Amino acid sequence: MFVSVVLPCYNGASTLGVMLDSLVRQTYAGEWELIFVNNGSTDNSVEIAESYRSRLQTLRVVQAYSGRGPRGNVGHSYTVGFRTARGGLILVCESDDELDARWLEEMVRALETAQFAVPALEYEKLNPPSLTWGKDKGKQSRTEGLPSHAAPLYLPFAVCNAIGMTRQCYESVGDPTDWIGPPWDVDYSWRVQLAGMQLTFVPEALVHYRLRHKARDRWNQAKNWGKGQFYLQLRYGMPAWPKFTCYALRRVAETSLRLAIGVAVLGYTLAYGVWDLGFAWGELQTVPDLIKAQLRGIQADAEVLAGNRPSGPQTYAEIPPLEDEAQDQSARQA
């Protein structure tokens, strides 16, 4: 079966060559194409990709950003790539990771019987020891498998940096939702399961995952991911805002204490310990948006919960501004 591999990229020049080299080394003997989705890069990412044409002869470069207005996030890049894909199987990878040579072969083998396949992640090769948890440990590692800690559904989910699916699965579930933001992969994994399909973990397919190495970068990434939890709640059901506020404040206090003890007593680096606090801080920052959404009476997406494709807004631009609506409703209540 012809396979499409989608590689989104925004300013990935510093790491892109490692990913492209690993694609060149793939052992899969069947036909496949690489769709490089450029999301408005301002570095030489596109030039680096083009330099691999002699080694990746089915390379196609497509543009996810027209140069006008705000750029979409990675979910938008995947949407462009999925709609461009010609294969009966669609796989994805990202510009800052590295694939084991058998990744493509093992993923295709799994998709002979599965609808949605998830590789194992390995954290030691591309990261300093001070940031990792030991051999074969970490989220979605070979020993820990798929995580399931995300609220409000607590279903298993995949870190969608290197997943694969059949075209039938894609056509059933639809495109990623742009406005979900960083946790688009949690949302997509849940939608696959709500549509009646399973996530199949493939430990034989290995991806070397690159973490952010600097404390500031890890803080910013964790904070953005924490903020993204609000959009999962917006789609799947929100807790009462007083309860969530108490939860978020407790999380900030707990993670602050753990960070202080970890750095001062246990010898953790700041970059290692700052992640949980950044995530909790991001969650706390969403409390005003949660209040506004509840003032508007926004309910969970019944269509998605029923296993159907989303029928509502798919991009940030299509969502009515929460602040104006909340102010209008407060004025009416006054």
C-alpha cells in the first residue's frame, strides 16, 4: 500500500537534517512519499528539505501559510498535509525528532490490522542525562505505554509526533481542530476512540524524542500546554470554575514546592524541574476564560462525544471572542 509521511515544519533548520537523515535510512521497501509542510518558516528549513531531493525522490513541499494574517498552529499544518496525502496510509513525524530505521516498516506492519498506530518514544539519545528519567522511561516509552492522565475524559492518548493511521480512520475522524492548540494530539486520540477505533501501541516502532533543553524554553512550552487544557475542557466538558480554580491554585503550590525541594535538596537542574510548575501555571491562567465560557453557557460538543466529526468551528478565527460575550451577558444580568 502506498504510504504518505507528513512532516510539518516551522523554523526547524537546527534539527531538521537529523530527521531527514533518519527518513533516508528507513528500511521499508514499499512505495512512500514525504510531504514537507512549511508553515511560514523564516529560516532555511525549506532549502534544507529541498537539498534531500536526490535521496528522498518522492519529496513534495507544500505551504501551510500564505504570508497573510496569523499562522496556524501545528494542527493546521497537519490538516494541510493530510489533505495533500495520496497514500492509503498516513504517517506523521516532526522536524525536531529522529526515527529509528525500522519505524516506517513497523508502523506499516501494524496498520495492516490496526486503524491507528502509535510508536514508542525514547528520550536518552537526543537529550542530556539531566533531563531524562532512565532507560526506556518516560511518557509513551516502551515500558510505560500510552498515557491517560488528561482531563476530562482520561482516555489513553498518543503524543502525535509520529503516529500513523489508515485513510479510513482519517476520513472517519476528520482533520485536527486548529483551535485546540498544543493538545491537538490528545483531542485527536480521543476522537479516534469515540469513533469506535482503538489506539494500537507499537513498541517495535521507535522514535527518539527531543525535549527542550533550556529552562526558559521548557517553561514556555509547559505553560502553553497547560493553557491548552482549557480547550479540551471546552470541547469535552468543563468543571465548575470555583472547583477548577482551587485545583489550579493547589497544583501551583504543590509544583512550586516540588521544584524548590528538587533543585535545592535533590540536585535536579532547573530545566528538569520547571516543567510541572509551568504546566500548572498555564492551567491557572485559563481560569478567566473558563469563567467567561461558563457565563456564555457553552456545553460539551455532543457531536464529538457521540463519535462524529466536529461540526463546529475548526480554527481560532471561527470562535466568537469569549470576552465580549461574557461582558454582554454580565451587563444583561446586571
